[in-house]
Amino acid sequence: MLEDKEQKRTSLDNLGEFRLIEHLTENFNLNHSSSKVGIGDDAAVLDYTDKKTVLTTDMLVEGVHFDLSYMPLKHLGYKAVMVNLSDVYAMNAVATQITISIAVSNRFPLEALEELYSGIALACKLYNVDLVGGDTTSSTKGMLISVTALGQAQDHKIAYRSGAKPNDLLVVSGDLGGAYLGLQVLEREKEVFKVNPNNQPDLSPYTYIVERQLKPEARKDVVELLEKLEVQPTSMIDISDGLSSEILHLSKSSKVGCNLFEDKIPLDPTVISACEEFKMDSTMVALSGGEDYELLFTIDQNDFEKIKGNPHFTVIGHMTEEKEGNHLITRANTKIPISAQGWNSFKGE
Ligand code: ADP
Ligand code: MG
């Protein structure tokens, strides 16, 4: 529905792979001293001196991870980078470089790839990461994007999933459930559009949640804030699949249990009103809706004073002995086991 039928279309066939890569990457600069050689040689050359390197990769497939009927390509490029940077920040590291590999069918003109790369460029600029390489190839159908992100951290700063201890506090950044509800709004508008293509949807009441879906922000600021507050998370993970499955990952890796308090889960007012409209339970949405890209971490109780009252952080529970298991303590004060409903199983309901 966001497609502009009048736009200019330059076929990729007229360009050739080298000129295409050159064209798409000409405005990218290297800003990190660790980026010795970027695009243009057979491989990038990086130099991380005394720090540890973290590396992560994610692939996004059209029709599986994104739908171009409501995802503008610029947003897609931005989001593809965010998804990866989020994983770097979840290690409590500083993201420094990315590579981008794309496969595109001849359905896409040059202008579409320019859009995609404008989103990638914006993400690189705002998050201070260098694009140092990638690969470009054709696909028989649709678009694939694979992003690899690299980051650095001092050894003792890296936060693993495995470091949580009983009695540690469980903390989450931002608020939850928005991205999932934003997707519900977009899916609904897509169905309306199929029936009546002249219908101009008014998405203004849903700005926040639609943005959470289309333009997520990785929490670079949280890593910086924790450093400033001198808080070393004992464990950390990013929320890509929903709170419940991420809690279970932390608990399992750390060999602990967890008590999560329903009344503490941070929800934006827009999320609460959209839940009423879609007749969904806001706790379920926070637990199982994915793609919020917030950070979930544990801290030693002695660090509580340092984060107390900070608007970016909410203490939502605490870790326990492993044998006690993982539970949600409801508003009615009942104890329900947390199950591994990720985003996928939720979607299938
Ligand atoms: P090779 O044939 O050796 O793989 P390529 O022609 O694929 O080389 O790539 C040439 C240079 O351009 C390399 O530095 C590579 O990392 C970079 N590159 C290729 N495709 C992309 C892309 N889609 N985005 C960013 N850099 C790319
Ligand atoms: Mg190549």
C-alpha cells in the first residue's frame, strides 16, 4: 500500500555488479580506528588491539521476516541493521562494523536498493558503525538480507546469558509489546487495503506502536548508561522473541529460576489501549510478542540504588534457585509457570 507506482525504475541488468556495489556504497565513510580497510578489497581488515571482539549475524527473508507491502525499503534497511546491533549491545559491547549481504530478484529496480541503502546509511550514521563489506547476488524470487555486526568490549565488561545468580534483580529497558501490536495494526490495514485500495488508513493513533514495528531502535544508549552508572549486568539478552522466552534463556544458561511480577511489566499507554481494541491481554502480548529489541538483564541487588528511579529501567522480578523454576506472579497474586511461547507460537494461535 505504500508503493509509489510512478517512481523511476532503473533495471539492475543495465548496471553490472561492480557499478551497483560502488553506487550503493559510495557515501559510506569509515569512522572507527579499528576499521583499517573497508569495502573495495577482497576482505576488510580490522584491528581491535586490546579488546575482545563480538560478532553476530542475522538473515531476513522476504515473506518470512518482512512484508514489503507495508514495510518501506528504507525502514527495512534500518531495521536489518538494528536487529544485529541489538545483539551486540546485548553482550554489553560497542558496535563498530557491519557487513551487508543481499540477494535480490530482477523485480527490484536500482531505486529500490537505493532506498534500502539509505536506511542502512542512516543506521550507520546514528549508531556510529562502519559498513566494511558485504556481498551482492541475485535471487530467483524476492529479497534476502543478511547482516553481520562486529563490536568490541573489554573482557570483563562482556555480559553473557550465563552470569545471573539467585537474588539478582531482573531489569528491562523501555516498554514491551509495542512492536507486536504495531504488526497487528499493519496486518489489519493490509486486509482493509485489499478490499478497498482507495482507503487511506489513519494510523495516527497508532504512531508509537507502528514505529516500534517498522523502525525499532537498538539500545546503544542502555549500554552507555550502564557504563556511566557503573553497573555491570551479571547477565544480559535482547528481547527479540518476547519476554517469556528471553527469561527462560537467561534462567537456563545461568542455571537459576525467576519470579516475574505481572504488575511491574512496563507497558506504554498506547499498548494498553491497542490491547483493548484487539481484545488481547497486555501481559500475554508483553510475554509473547516479539521484536521490541529492548535489553533484559540482571544486576546484583547492591546495584539497585544506582538504577532506582531511572526512567529507562524497570525492575520486573528477581532470580531464584534453579529448583524453584520460572514463574509469573500475577496481579491476583497467583503463581503461573512461565512457558516458552515465543513470538511464532503466539502468532499461530
Ligand atoms: P568478491 O567477488 O571478492 O566477493 P565482490 O565483488 O563481491 O568481491 O565485492 C567487492 C567489494 O564490495 C568487497 O569489499 C565487498 O565486501 C563489497 N561489497 C559487495 N557487495 C556489497 C554490499 N551489498 N554492500 C556492501 N559492500 C559490498
Ligand atoms: Mg562477493
